[in-house]
Amino acid sequence: MSFGQGGPYRPGGGFGPGGSQPPTPDWAALADDTARRGRRRKLMFIGGGVLATAAVAAIVATAVISSGGDQGDSNKSDKSASQLPSPQDLPSESPTPEPTFSDVAPPAPPKPLDIISSAKRDKAPISTGSLFPGDKAVGNGHEYTKAATAATKNCATATQGGLGSVLTNNGCRQLFRATFSKDGVAVTVGIAVFDTKAAAERAKNQSGPNVASLAGDGVPVFCRQADCQASANAIGRYAYFTIAGYTSGADVTTSDTKAVGAGRDIADYAFRRVLERGNQQASAAATATN
């Protein structure tokens, strides 16, 4: 007997008045239906268990990964921290040395004029070659040709008139002479050497008739009979004298400018030559102290 497609009961069957005997349940169908529901619940239970197990496994794995990462970071931090030197192990900063200065000031470089003012300091060799170098002399921009030169320790023998005794009385050590000429004018300059500046100043102030002219090397005797232009001056322990005139023997007049100008030029040249002597010695002394 079949219930058709409606389920365990036949369509229209029931328990009511006028009905036939209550139908007998189809136990086999009920059993099959129960079995199907049981299998379905079992499958659902198994599926749910698998999902739960997977979820738990994921949670555990996440925890393990998190724990492992933290542990790694912790170990790394601990390792890094353990590698850092302790404050007492750090090298101390080297102190910067303080500059030191001597309390003793370096000596001032010598002054050229101080050197040539005293025989104790003025030690460089001296000669006509060092005082009158080359074959030319330039004074105030004018050039003259050098002729004869001479040197003597008997200073009075190279003078005229009263200058000889003035040089001797003030302790003249040497007298160096040189003659320069240009355009018919000749000038003899004499540089007298003393021990002190004071002696040279006295000789300049006391000088009368002048140094004797020096002929030679194309320059004839001059200023022996004629009137000539004379001058006297001093620098340091040196007094220098000039006598200027014409090689023709003509007199130098008060209105003359040519011979007077030549005498002034050679006097300027003599001044600069003596000062250069001081400059050279001062430079050498400064270099030696550095």
C-alpha cells in the first residue's frame, strides 16, 4: 500500500467522523525518514566540528605566530640591548688641548737706522764696491756714469782745507770716495765712517772746505782751482760730503743749477746707499730669528 507523493500519510486521510479506520503508519518510511534526518544531523555535526577545529587551529596558529614574532623582536631587542656598551665602557671624550702662549714677547725686528747708527751693530763688510756698486749712479731720477773710486783709513789725506782735522778729531775710521759725471759736470762723493751717530753728526756740523775731488777713468782734475758746489750731511754713523763742478774748469756761480743739481743728485744717491746697508742687515737679522 502506498501513500503516494504526500508523505507518510495518504492524501485526505485523517481521524475524523465518518472516516474509515485510522490508517496504520508506514513504519518503514518513518524509519527511513528518521535515518535520513540522523545522517543529516551527523553530517552537520561533523561539518561543524571540522569548522570549529579549523577555527581553533587558526587561532592557535595566529597566537603562535604572534608569540613567535614577539619573541623574535624581544630576543632581537634583548640582543641589541646586550650589544650596547655600558656607560662606563664608552670611551671618554679626549680633552681639547688649550693653546699655550709664551709670556715672553718676541724681540722686535731691528730697525735699519738703529743698525747703521752704531759700530757694535753695523757688522757687515764695507768697501767701495758695496757702497758704490755697478757702473752707474741714479739720484732723483737722473743717471750718472761712475768713474774713479778710492778708499783710505787716513781720512784727512782725502780732504781739502779744514775738513781733514774735523774728520780726524771725531774718530773717522775710513773714507770712501767715488766720482760720477754727466754732460761736462763731475761730482765726487766721500762717505766717512765713524763709530757712533753722534760723531758723524759733529763732523757734518763742523765741516769746512770739503772732500778732495777724485779724477780718473776719463774724468780730469776738477774743482782744485775753480769755485765748486759743496755739501755735507749725515745718516747714522756715516757722514757724507760732495763736491761738484765742471770738468772744463769753469766756476760754479750762485745762479748755477746744473752743477748744483748734480751735487744734490749724488748726495741723494749716497744717502740711499748707506740706508740700503741698514736695510740688508735688518732683513738678515729678522730672517735669522724666525
